[in-house]
Amino acid sequence: MLVIAGVVYHFAGDQIKTQAQAWFKDGAFDDDGNPVALVFTTSDCGKYCADMLAFLRAHRVPYTELNVSDNAQNLKRMQKLHGGNTYPYLVIGNDKVSGFYKQKLISLLAINFGDAALNRIERAAMASHFDEAGQPIVVLYATSWCGYCGLARKFFAENDINYREVDVERSTNGQLFYKSLYATGYPLIYIGHTAYFGFPNAELEAVLTSS
């Protein structure tokens, strides 16, 4: 770890060059165009920022921490990347998230870093969201009593969308995968590595009906 002017670098070997140049683009990428992680924090962010950094370390994701407290340069960097007033603010590639939500983070790590950032069960869960040819499929994590899950099923049927349903309460593997994705409610819908939370969900509906 190295601290320079409000920037905390967490790196291995030559990782520091990659991370240090990341914020000069409209996103977080290294010189080769690979996504990297930038975490904007404040001195009084407390548990949420600490938990975010611990989560990234646990998933072997190198990151650069930029503390915006009394640091106008870091604040300007964050604003350039469309950050607001909620911390921590994480930028990975073109993806951005405010606050600490593990169910969102695990999806972003899979999208940007693949299996390298996942543990064994997380990898298995994500792999189940793809068919034998490696193409993403729609997976609905649901229960029999969830009314919003029923709305999702109706939407899929009305739009001729193929999907695989996982009854979390009746499937041992399904329950294990659901927990490994840090899910907190129903329905949870995945398309490949990308998570959609709840239903109705305008973003999901647009993705599935755009073609």
C-alpha cells in the first residue's frame, strides 16, 4: 500500500502504474483498455467505505482509493466520473455504483473481471446463467409465494422470452447460488453476469424487448 496526496494505492508488483493512470479517462481503465477499480471515499465514511474495500480485497480486486475529504483534486476526479454525495463511490470500467451493496458489486465484478474475482461458489452460480454454448440466458430466482415473481413470469410469457426459473426454497443448489450472489429479495433476475433487482423493472424490460 502507498499513500500519495490523498490517493491510496493497493497493488501487487507493477499494478501501481495501471491504477495511477486510470482516472484520466471517462471511466476506470488501464492503458490497455482493461477495467480497473477506483473507490472514492471520505474520512468520515466509516463502516460502508471500510466494508467496500474489504469486499474488494476478499475478491482479489486491486483498487485505488481516492479520499475526497479536503482534497479538491480527488473531488474533481469524482465529479468528472459523475459521482454524487453518496459514499463509497465505485467506478469499475464504465460501471458506477454509489453506496455499498454486495448484490450489485458481485455482478459488476463478474462483468468486468470474470472468474478471477469470484470464489468457487460464486463462479458456479454465474456459470449457471449461461447455456452450453456460453451464451447468456435469463434466470429467475423466485419463490412460489412472491407476487412480483408472478408478474415477471407473466411478462416472460407474454413476450415469448425463454427463461430458467430457480425456486430458491425448493432447490438446494438454487438456495446456495442465491446466497452466494448476496441477494436480499425477490425476484432476482440475471442475464449472464448482469443482475436485475425486483419487478417490474424498466431496464430489464427494455433489454428483453429491444430486439
